[in-house]
Amino acid sequence: MTLTSPNGADTAWGPGADREKQKRQNRQVGDTQNPWEQWGLGLLILAGLVLVVWFPLILLATPGTTTQNPPVGVKIVLCTPAQLTRAGSPRTHCR
């Protein structure tokens, strides 16, 4: 169902839809909202955020859903500043 906003544009949800909802509920602008409606909307937004943030984390943390890539080997080389300047550029490895 599409509603028409005050400026004539069709909109699924917006200022026009909000005003139509207020008219159907016999509410004026600035009246208090039903606490159940406030809590329900807040919990719905919270559940959506939790789903967006935690679902990928839980999916990746469950065993068997990802491929393990263990390290094959590690080589650690310690260089002195003199060796680094002798080697030329800072990106060159000292030997």
C-alpha cells in the first residue's frame, strides 16, 4: 500500500505515512507513544544490529566452516641499524 505525502510524491514510508498513521490512531503530533510500541521498535532495532554484527562472527567461529591454514615455517632475522643502511633501501632484507 502506497501513501501520498503532503507534497504529492508517492512514498512507502516517510512523513506522509507517519501522519496517516497518527490520523488512524487519533493521535496528534507530540502525543506520547504507546510504551509497547516504543519497546517493540527498540528491541527490533537491537535484534537487527545483533544479527548484522554477531551472525558473521558466530558463523566464522564454528568449527568446520572455514579452511585451516597452519603456518608452514617462520624465519626471524634481527638486523642492526648499520646493516640496514648498508643494504641500500629500508625494504631490503639484511643478510
